[in-house]
Amino acid sequence: MAEDPRASIPYDWGRDRDVLLRLLSVTASLAGLCIAALGFIEYGTPEAAYRTYADEVIAFDALLFVCCVYLILWALRTSSLPRARMLSKLVDIVFLVALTTMLLASGYIVYWVF
């Protein structure tokens, strides 16, 4: 059986820290964008059929992005390297889920508006 090439590579906390610091401002901005989008959807046309699903998904996205912010801050402040590594992976997963659902909600809005 072949050996996993990643097993011999040491964990680089400095690299993860840089990524988390960059991701912190992005996730905070995307949370604000989701909240602004909710405001625009609510003040749009009241009979729009897309509002019922899109606003719920975008509100969920805002919650996920805010959770990302908290997880990033926790990962940056922890003194345990294994915990920081686990939180870094969790941030990646939550961020990608939030980004993907935001894309789906945007596609849904574009489909119903145009």
C-alpha cells in the first residue's frame, strides 16, 4: 500500500494563521452583505415568489458567516495546536458551505427575477 505523501509534511500553523487572518475580514464582509441583501429582498416587490426561499437561505448564510468569524477568532486565540488545526479545518468547511448556499440563493433570485 502506498504511503500518504501528506503524512510526512509537518503542520504549518503560520500558514493557517495567515489564511485565517485574511478570511476573517472576508467572512465579516460577507455576513454584512447577506444582511444587506435581506433588507433589499424585504423592501422589494411584495408579491415576489422568490422571497420565501431566498430570504431564509440568505439569513442562514449570514448565520454561517458569523459562526465562521467566531470560529476564526477562537482558532487564532487558542494555545492548543491540535485544537487550532481542527478549528481551521472546521472554518474551511463552514465557509465553503456558506459560500455554496449563497451561490445557490443568488442563482435562485436571478432565476425568479429575470
